[in-house]
Amino acid sequence: MIKVLFVCLGNICRSPVAEAIFKKSVIEEGLDDRFFADSAGTSAYHLGEPPDRRSVSNARDNGVEVIHNARQFTVSDFTTFDYILAMDHQNLRNIRSLANSAAIDHSGIFLFRSFQDESHDLEVPDPYFGGPQGFQKVFDILRHCNIKFIEYLKQQH
């Protein structure tokens, strides 16, 4: 089973929605027995909290149910997950810094949008301080990135 972890800062907006989209997509493709997904945050700001209600509402409006409680990224995630997908450069740096300090070589750490052909160095923006249009924009980005990432996984595995 291939294990995938989506990571943002607080684990209440971007990463739980990315996780939910991924889970729904692999179920729709009949691949859910081949993949496990989770999400986490690099900070401890929202430990145990449900996702942001605006993220949940927007995802539901797009046909995706988000069920998750925030958790913090840990060193054990490096050995548990095959792919660790950061939503932005700062979280990518935080993850790599933790890997370096723990002397862990993990080639499965990526910026999530690197799977999107035209967006190799772009971030998934944080919608937390924006309005409803920001949450929809993020949802659209996450959906597209998930499509591309699943295509990548099917080629690799």
C-alpha cells in the first residue's frame, strides 16, 4: 500500500481538503485498496481541532466530504509515508529541516504543485484570511494537483 501525507501549516484548510480529494479520487478510480492518505500540519496551532468550517463547506459544495482532526507532523511520518506533499515552500523547508536534523534521507518529499505541469515551483495559497473565492481557488488547485499526482502514482506504481 502506498501511503501519502499532505502537509500545510495548521492542518485545518489546505492539507485536510487535499487528503479528502485524494481519498475520493482513488475510490472513484477503484484504487482505494492501494493507497492510504492522511494530513498533518508543521505547527501545533490547531491540534485536535476539526478543519476550518469554510474549507469543509466549500469542499462539500464541490462534492467532497472532509473528516479530519488536526495533528502535527512528526519524525515518525518519514518512515510511515512514502510521499510527503507540502503545500508551500515554508512547510517544505520545515519538513526538510526536520529530516536533516533527524538524519533521514527521504526522497518522497515534494512541493505538491510540482506535479502540476505548468506550476513546478508554485505554492497552494493559504485561504485562511481570504473570502469564499479564495477557498474555491484553493479547492480547484488541489483537485487539479490530485489528478496529476494520481497520474504520476499510476505511472510509478
